[in-house]
Amino acid sequence: MDQKKRVLLGMSGGTDSSVAAILLQEAGYEVTGVTFRFYELNDSVEYLEDARMLAERLGIEHITYDAREVFREQIITYFIDEYLSGHTPVPCTLCNNYLKWPLLAKLADEMGIFYIATGHYVRKMLLGEKYYIVPAIDSDKDQSFFLWGLKQEILQRMLLPMGEMTKPGARALAAARGFEKAATKKDSLGVCFCPMDYRSFLKQYLGHNSAPIKVEKGKFIDEKGNFIAWHEGYPFYTIGQRRGLGIDLNRAVFVKEIHPVENTVVLSSLQGLAKTEMWLKDWNMVDESRLIGPEDIIVKIRYRKQENHCKVQITEKGLLYIHLYEPLTAIAPGQAAAFYKDGLLLGGGIIVDSK
């Protein structure tokens, strides 16, 4: 078969990548599936068998790739270090942009395969000589927010069969093709290595003798520095947090700032969290002329149902400066920001400061 009709597909064993395998095969591609072993919650490897069995039923080649060590080094260590720095990490963004897709491309190169694919709910478009990520038609499942860091050498090779699908449609297709288990799999929620609450994961890590610091209780203070109450330790709080503070002041208060050295957490009203400027590092953009200068750029700092209009500039220090036309609350260092215009993902970066 023509090398251009071969594709290496990341198969997690879930509904989306399983339906992607079906769609790619039905579109005439010679599919090879690879299941990455990134992290196995509670040592469960059922996902490996699910992916293998689906590949066997489809008659496609399937391999596994043990990336647990590199995942621990690049993603889990980063995740912990960011919280210990008082930041809010974005592990799924870093994993997709710097680990999962580049690793998929590397393996494809070694196998002589041009195309690479996953079950992500996104589309892509070629405008001029540049490829752009485009949000999926299913706005509730769209995952474009996580892919702003991908370069052209990755984008040009991507096949994205789920971009035109809805999740109910994907389940119905799997069921219609006789893949009942794939059709009824539960959606994954949150970060793969701590899907429910990062605090439990962090507490377990910090409880080990090898932990770099010992987290102790500290002070909740107001914006003037006045003591309010005691907290469990600064890493267990995030900017914008309201629930789970363990205090009752008969008024709503939110985490405004985190100071690791002093082990203090500043609380304020929601209005006190409003910012109109932010600065980004480690940014990526597809085409500078589309992002720098126009006054109607949309910026998102959360992937679901949130967008603000802004203008973007590059500072003398090489940061992206974002001027927001309306105040935005809960901007935290370490978070990602993604930019859109005319239905295109233009790029993004990591927040380092705001005011």
C-alpha cells in the first residue's frame, strides 16, 4: 500500500480511539495501533487488553510502548514541582504538545509511516502554507485548547477522524459495528494519574521521606496581611479556589495569591481576583500576523465554555503580553492560555504573571 495511506494511531482502549480506528480503516487507511503505557492507575492494565482485542477484531497491527519512565520524568515531576512553586500546572497540555504527539511521530518515522492519528475531538485546516487546528463540531468535547503547542511538522501529518463526530454519535457507531464494550466505556475524567483530586496524590507524594520539602500548616490572610485562619499547606490550594478551604466566614472568599516561601495563602472577594493583563512564556503561534496586532483575538484559560476578547503583543523580553478588554478572574501562574480567531486555533502559551 502507498506509504501515504498508512497511519499510526494512538489507541488508549477507550471509545474515542477505538472509533477512530474503525473510521480510519473504513476510509481505506492501513492502520497500525500503538498503546502508550504512560500511567496505570491502581496498576490496572485492562486498557491494554481492550486495545489489543479491538485491533485483533479489526485485523490491524497493534503494539504497546512503555513510556512510564519518561512520563514520570516529564509530566508527573513537572506537576509536583509546579504545585510546590505555588503554580497551577497544565499536565494534559504539556503531555499532548511535548510528549504524546512527538512520540507518536517518532515511532511513525521508525516504522516508515507518514500519518499519525488519535481520538482527539479536533479538526485541522490548511490555509495558504500553514496548517491550523480547528475546534471539533461537538463543542462539549472539543479538545483544541490542549494542542496549541504543536508545530507544523506534526500538524501536517495529523489525521483527526473524530473532529466531525459527536460523542453520542461515536458510541452509536461503535455499537452499530458490534463493538459493544467500546460503545459503553466511561469517559475519562481529569488528569490520568489523579483523576479525582490532585491533593490526595500530592499528599501521598509529600508523605514520602524522599519528598523535597515538608509541607506544614500555614496562614490564610486577607489582602492587607491580616490573619484569617490556618490552612493545611500552600500546595493544596489553587488560584480562584472557593470550595474546600475549611473555613466559614459567612461570605464567599477565594484564593487570590499563594506565597510558597511564607507558606501563606491570600483570600479575597471574587472581585479582588479580576485582572485585565497577563504575560505568557513558552508560547507558540502558527502565524504571527494573525495573532499579533488584531484587536479581536479570543483567549481562553479554560477549555470549557470560557472566552474573552483581547489584544496580543510581544514584549522586549520575549513574553506575550495580553490586554483583556473585560476583567478575567482566577488567572494563575502556570496555567495555559490559548488564542482563537475566525474559528482557528492560533497558538498559546503558559501564564507567568497577571495584574
